[in-house]
Amino acid sequence: MMKTLLEIKNLKTHFFTHEGVVKAVDGVSLKVDRGKTLGIVGESGSGKSVTALSILRLIPQPPGKIIGGEIYFEGQDLLKLDNKEIRKIRGKKISMIFQEPMTSLDPVFTIGHEIIETIQLHQGLNKKEAREKALEILKIVGIPDVEKRIDSYPHELSGGMRQRVMIAMALSCHPTLLIADEPTTALDVTIQAQIIKLINDLKKRFHTSVILITHDLGVIAEMCDYVAVMYAGQVVEYAEVFTLFEKSLHPYTQGLSKSIPRLNKEVEKLQVIPGMVPNLLNLPPGCPFHPRCSYNFEKCRSENPELIEIEDSHLVKCHLFTEKR
């Protein structure tokens, strides 16, 4: 059996608008091994969610279009499949938990209807069999009183319960790969911890690989084996999770790490990364991060660096490491 489950090579997803071309994902390369969790972290607008939607071929066309790259899943390039073939994989072998369950669940259908429909579509069961399976998966994700809750509408559930329903729907067909896009956003801290534990438990139970998209480095530390840091549609650093926290190299990663409050340090003002994420319609020349970087020098302002391997499985995209100043 192949160790690598998913491999993305030089993925480019652009949006063609009246104002110009938005290079939301611009040359991203990543891989996910079987049974492992890859975290993708970065500020809003860095291309995390667009990367995930590109894997599932859910980019709205127009204005979006995957203009280049390869996405190999179990050795098969997803970008070469027709719509019928990709639908057989989407939801069955690759599932996604979307950011906001209230907008992802249809308000006119019960939660049971949505899960049962997914099971019937991918497993060919009749409605009674699919309902039994839906009840089983709702119990697994910790929904209380499932016989009653299965006929509830989304607005009748709390935010934490709706997120559990989204997880149940995503795992109802025992996917090989689960993509979780900000699964703890808009939830209070206690519920966040429950959702993190739930995903970790289900990962072990179903032997599922996970791509976790978040801006929360605390969640990354809790759940991930490897981490990709994205900025302006590009991967700027990639490493094992322990390495990233102990020895981050890219100035952007270092800035994200320094913005985390720590209990074992004296109370001090949190450091922030100056400036804003650049407008993807009008990226600065050279390295996209250079206007916010205190280390920038002439080459940073004229050439975009390559993503290079510094040591085993630790890659960085920064001129500080491509040449001596």
C-alpha cells in the first residue's frame, strides 16, 4: 500500500474578475500520508480554503478556474476525472467539514434527511437501512437522544451540535481523507476542545487521514503531524509540527508564533505582524511578504524565492536561506 495518500503538485487556482486575476492559490505543493494529519495555517486570504475546495473540485466556475497542477489521490489525478467520476469520490472517499455549519446545512431539511441522502447516494442502501446507519454515526459523534434529534432542523440545534452533525455527515461513508475547514470557528473554548478530541478519536477509529485548515496554532499543535504555512496563495514553510514550533524559519511563521500568549512567560504585550495581507489583485513584486518583513533586503523586493528543503522534511520559501547576504 502506498504511504502517500494525497499529493498536490504546483496547484494554481485563479479567479477571473472584472478588476483582474486573483491568484488565490499560486503554485502550491503538498502531500498527506495515510493515517496522518496535515495542518494548513495562515491568515485569512492566504489560500487555505481555496486549496481544499480545489482538491474536491468545488471551485465555482466562473469566476474560478484550476489553471494548472496535479492532485494525485491514491495514485489517480483528480483533475483528469470527469464530473461523474469525481462525484463518486467526493463525499465517499474524500469528505469535508465546512467552516460554518449553519450555512452549510440546508434549513428546510432535517439533519437526518441530509445524512441519509449522503449514505444512500454513496452506499446504495434503502431508506430504512440508511436511517439506521445515520442513527449509528450520530451516536458515534456524541449527539444525545438521536431518535429525536435525527428529525430536528438545523436551527433547533446548538452550534456545537450542528458541528457534530457536519462531522457525522462527513464520516458517514468512512472516507479515506477528511478535510476540516476551520472546524472550531465560532464555537466556545469548551466545545472547541470537544470537537478536537472527537476528530482525533474518529481519525483513529476509521483510520482516516486529515487535512486541518485553521488560523489557530494551538489547534495545530494539538492535532497535527505536519504543518504547511500559507501566505498570499503560496506555501512559505512546511515541517513536522514539533520542528515548526521549536525551530520555525520563515519570518512570517515566526511572527505567527510570537503572537500566541504563553502561560510560562511574564505578562507582556503580544507581538503583531505589521501591515496587512496583500491584495491578491495587486501583489507586491518579489516576495509577497517583504513589505511586512523586518529582514527584507534588495533581492526580496525583486525576486520571489523558491521553496527549498533546509533539512529533512523542513522546507522554507525565503531568500534568507537561498543565499548569503
